[in-house]
Amino acid sequence: MQAVQIQSFGLDGLKLVTRPDPGPLAPSQVLVQIKAASLNYRDLMMAKGEYNPRQPLPLVPCSDGAGEVLAVGSEVMQFKPGDRVAGLVVQDWMCGSASKDHFRSTMGGPLDGMLCEQRVFHESGLIKIPDYLSDEEAATLPCAAITAWRALFVEAHLKAGDSVLLQGTGGVSLFALQFAKLAGARVVIISSSDEKLARAKKMGADQLINYKKTPEWSAGLQVDLILELGGAGTLPQSLKAVRHAGQINLIGRLSGGHGDIDLVSIFMRHLRLQGVFVGNKADFQAMNHAFELHRIQPVIDRVFKLEQAREAFSYLESAQHMGKIVIKL
């Protein structure tokens, strides 16, 4: 079978290779034909050696993907050939809070990811996908959509009438926009592109701020919740934009992972900072119900072929996209 591997750190180290087909299945295993994979910023950092410089190579990247069950082991009860499925990003995290041990089972590093034609899973590491979604659309759910869902509803308990600020127009922010509007929340979005902000408005965003034109974008804001994707470069503004006793969910570090933090502001204003890294299988199941009920459509910017993987990663690095970047196998 064909696969893409990180053979050395750096985008030039992404190579299309031929690997042996999976062997006989253990009783609890499932063989999946991968139809599509989607890219996340974590995948780019992993490929460049910035996420975990000690990650053993070669590594098949991409934590997100969806496909079709080809075969099942003798004891598998949940799936049958022909079922359409997605893989959990953290394969061993079924419910509740995550432990350090759970994250040793993360796909796309340290475990091989989804950028391969076939992959074997334990049956517990898979979930059925909504029937109405295409393979490309379903491939965007396991990381970005789940992260947005957990950040809003599990870690912050978002409710109707709340206000939430979203940074940028990547996959997490656009899923969060869709989910928040379904919940009856007011949504503020910041971006450096007026064109992207206009598209976000059509999706329901209530307030639009171009942070290039308005560097002090926190002025006048007092929101209940912020999904912090920028990291060190945007956190000082977020600390000003959140209301007293509000919450900031730390998700990404697009503008850096290290910086000064106003600790006095945090404890004097009773702020809560919560880290969020994807979600568990129970979160995925709950989110799928929302997708099926409301027929939510993931926003896909571009679809690349497997042999264009390096180009897809470069496009992600350029930050020109709005929504998700997908690789079709």
C-alpha cells in the first residue's frame, strides 16, 4: 500500500512510500481502507520537528481521517465490512478526563497516523460517522470538530446568551462558530482578512474584528469565553477581552508557545485558563448526534491528492486557508 512518511524533519522529509499491506487481524482488530485525511496545525509542527523533536522516525502523519471497514477480527462486535468510520485521535481515551497514559495512544505521533491507504485499529479506537457526510467531510471531525465541541460544551458549558470569541478562521474556529450559533451564543471572530471575516459573517458571526487594522482588538470586549488558538502572541489581549470570572480555553500556539503572563489579572479577576486537546469517544458520540440532527456541513478549503501531501502541508503553513485542508486517498 502507499503511504506518506515523515522520514526526516522538515517538509522536504515528507515522502510517498510503499509499505507492506497489514497482516492477519487479531480478534479485536479492524482493517480500514482510509478514504481521506485532514490536516491540523499539529501535523505541520510534527513534520517540521517542532512538536516533538524526539519523535522516532519514520512516522505516518495526520491524526484525522475517515474510511471504510474492509475486514474485522473474530471477536469484533461493533463494526462490519462496509461501515464508514473515523479513528479517534487519542485511541485509548474513551470517556472522562485524559491521563498521561492516554496520550501515548495519539495518532500522528507517537503512533502512526492516517496518511496511508490502509490501517489496522482496535475496535474501540473507531467510531461510525454520520451517513450524510462525504469521506472528505468526515475526515475533518476527529481533531478540529471534537476540540471545538469539548472546548465549548464540556470544558466551558456554553449556553444560550453567552458570548464567545474565536481567533482566526481555521477548522477549530469555524466548527466552534457553527456549534456556538446552534447553542444560541453570540460570536466574535478576529482575523487578519476582511474577506474571511465576511464569509464568517455569512455563517452567523455577530461581531468581526480585523486584528491587523485593530491591534488592540480587546478594546471594549467583555466576553464569557475565548478559544485561545494564538498562544503567547494573543493571550495578553485575550486576558483583557474576557469578562470578570470568565474563561479562556487554551488550544493552540500559532503565535508562539512562550511569553509573559499577567498573573495578577488572572487571580484578581477570577479568570479560568483551561487547556484543551481534542476529546474522547463519548464527546465524539455526543457531537455526532448534533451533526446528524442539524446536518452541520464542515467547511473545506481545498482537497489534495496523496501524492500532493507536501504541497498540502505547505498550503497549511501559508495560512491562506479558511476551514479544513483535506488529502484524498
